[in-house]
Amino acid sequence: MAIPATLDEVTAAWLGAVLGAEVRAVEVLDAHSGTTGRARIRLDSGGALPDTLFVKLRPFDDEQAAFVAMVGLGVSEARFYAAVGDDLPVRSPKVWHADHDETDHSFVMVLEDLEASGCRFATPDDDDVLAIAESLMDELAALHARYWGDDLDWLGTHAPGPGDGPAAQERMAVGAALVQAAVERFADGLPPEFRRLGELYVARHREIGALWNEGERTLVHGDDHIGNLFVDAGRTGFYDWAVASRFPGMRDVAYFLCNSLPDAVRRAEEDRLIARYLAALAGRGVTLDPRTAHDQYRLFAVYSWIAATTTYAMGSKWQPEEVGRRATERATRAIADLDVLGLLHDRLRGA
């Protein structure tokens, strides 16, 4: 079946063909667009299929669609879901259908409607944010231990790769340009570490990227800020796997703790949460030295900061601007608390 280019092409006939059941009618309940086009749909299938499902496809905005095609986000996620979406050791949306075409960058995913399944979408302001973080450490350990040291060839060519590869260098150059724009626009209203790290990253992003290649690799979600997490009966789950990739697992740990936890919670609990992650890894037969883990945590705090800062620089194209601003503020304070600039000074020989 052809991959739909627009929501109008997600017809009852198309759904019936890819889902293997008669679909008499389909209704779009809600639709919006960011790094992908997204829609919640209602199906009339006489009970053969769920009443509602979630569809992801090409962004509705042509400019955004061109950007997503350039970096391969949609193709990567569809490929990921098709390869292992229903075999993951963590809670993730059930995959009803996933397809992609690398020749024209088209993609489509038909996924479980998490809201209809009774799941709650997490936020930094939740009263149980610490419990969400504790569960997340356990889930990350389960994910990382499962794929520790594996080649992960099924990730495909669009998945973010090592910082010394051509594709990674191109992505990092794009990120550096967005960081530069963010420094120009926002630095005066943020702590001085924001400007210092921004200017350092713009000047030396290739060397910083090389530092992220150190250590044993595994499958990482790669974008586990709290807006990509949900809670199902007390268990933290993951969606939006567009940047799933092969990196040290502490990338996921630092990304969440530095980007999404309220400052007071992170400062009080980060050591305990990291220890919980390491213990859960050990319980699955994977040993990560605490000192190595702490150094990786500080290095990947930079990645967490870049993700928040570039999102903020994009205005509301990826996330509501307020979401990007708050994440950037949290990540910048984490950079200061962890003396990440001092670490980079030592590792980059006097940066």
C-alpha cells in the first residue's frame, strides 16, 4: 500500500488494508503538526480494531517536512517501530502498522492511542515527578541492559551515529547554528553559563561530539525528556523514538535528569537516582563503574542542554516555546551545578 502523504489519504480503505480488518469509516478527532504530523482517529470496524488509534506521518507544513526529511526523523522512527516496536523490554505504544520509503522520505505509523489505554502524560509539575524518575531509572536499565554492546544494524542509516561520522557532523553543524541563534536571542536573560557553553559548543562542537563516543554503547531512546514519557499504572513508558540510536546509556539518564526534573528534585536526588540506575543495570548483569558513570553524566548534560536550547531556538515549531524555555533554564542550571564547563576545560585542553 502507498504511504499516505496527507491525513486525507488515511482512508477507511487504506486502514483496512494495512490493519487486516474491515474499516467502514474513519474520523479525525484531533490533529497537529511538529516534527511529524499527528492525528488521533476514530475507527468504525465493528469491534475488530480499537475504537481509536494514533497516526504519525509527514508534517503538515512543507518547510517542516523538508527539515524532517533532511535529518531523517520520521523515517528513523517508522523503521524503529517496524523493527522492534513490539519487542522492547519497556512500555511503549503498541505498533499496529509502520512503513517508510527512504527514496522519498515518506513514512507512516499507526500506533496505540495511549490516552484511550488510560495512560497519563507526564509533566515536570506532577506531584509524583520523583516517582516517575525512579521508575524511569529502572526502565532505562532494562532497555540498556537488553541491547548492551549490540550492533543494532536495524537502526538504519538515518539514526544518529557517532560524532565522528559525516552524517553526525552534519547534524552537529545544524545544531551549532541553532545554538548560535539561541545565544544571540536569549543569553542576556539566562545565567552566564548559557553564553559560555553556547559559544564553546559553536566553536568546538566536533570535539565535544567526539567525547560522547566514549564507553560501551547500547540502544538509547535519545530524546527522553518528560514530554516524551507517559505513566501507565505507575510505570514510566516511552514514546517518540525518532532519535533512537546507539550511544552510552548515561546519555538517556543525563538527558532526563538535567532537562526535565525540577531543580530542587534533581539537586537532592540525582546521585541516588544514578545509583538506582547502576544497581538496576547490575541486576541485569551489566556493570558500569560509578566514577565512569558520573563523568559520562556530566558530559551528556551538555547533550541535554543542546537538545533544550535548539528546541527553544525553534520557537514553537517543535514544542510550545514555553516548554523549550523552561527546559533550557533547567538544563543551564544543571550545567552550572555540575561544573560542566570545568570538565570541558579539562577534556578539551584549556577550552
